[in-house]
Amino acid sequence: MRTELHVPSDLKFLSIVENWLLGSLEVELGDHVDWTRQSNRLRLVLVEAYSNVVRHAHKDQPALPVLIRLELQERDIALELWDHGTGYDVATYTEPTPELMQEGGYGWLILNRLMDRVEYQLQVDGLNCLKMEASLPESV
């Protein structure tokens, strides 16, 4: 299954984005995965990624669209978020440490802990692409 969503860069669309992703996956996966656990995981990943695009990449530009693509093959998920921002150099990222009590910088850490593979490409045909992949465990 392949589907995509074009949505404005505004957090008021967050519930629409969540419903699209989780609804699409639930229809396809049914009882093949522990849906409660996996939906919470994927909701957090999507909220973190989409809100970062809105707040950082498209800051103060709600008319800029965000393209979200979802591909599902059996239980393997590929989720892409495409933005029009200037981009972020992940090579400059330093993982937050608890003793510093940082307010930000946790997004990349969260995405990498919850997904099997995360990659970020700057300026692919004028857009940036955050691609996340995970293989969902079968329901027991």
C-alpha cells in the first residue's frame, strides 16, 4: 500500500495527519500487529516529525505544504516527510544529556530510538526529506 497526504504547515492539522496515518495503517494491518502499542509508537514519531517541520523548517509560513508519504509492505513501514525549509545539518547534532536539562534537541533522539532507520536528505529536488523505516513485530 502506498498513500500520501499534502497538508499545510499548521499544527491545527495535526489530528488530521495522525488520523490519516493511523487509519491507513490500521485498515491494512488489522490484527497482524499489536495495534495499541504500535499506534502509540507511530503517533509519537509522526507528531515529533510533523511538528518539527511546522515549527522549524516552515516557521511562520503556514501556507507551505508538507508532503507525507506512507508505504507499507507486509509489516515494513516507510514514512517520508518532505519540507521546503533551509534544512538541518544532522552532522551538527549532539545528543542531549540529562544533566544539562536541555529544553530542545530530543526529536532526533526520539525518532532514532523508535524507528529502525532514520535518514535526512537536504535539498532533493529543492525539498528536504526525512525518511523513517520500521518493521512492526507480528502480534502474539
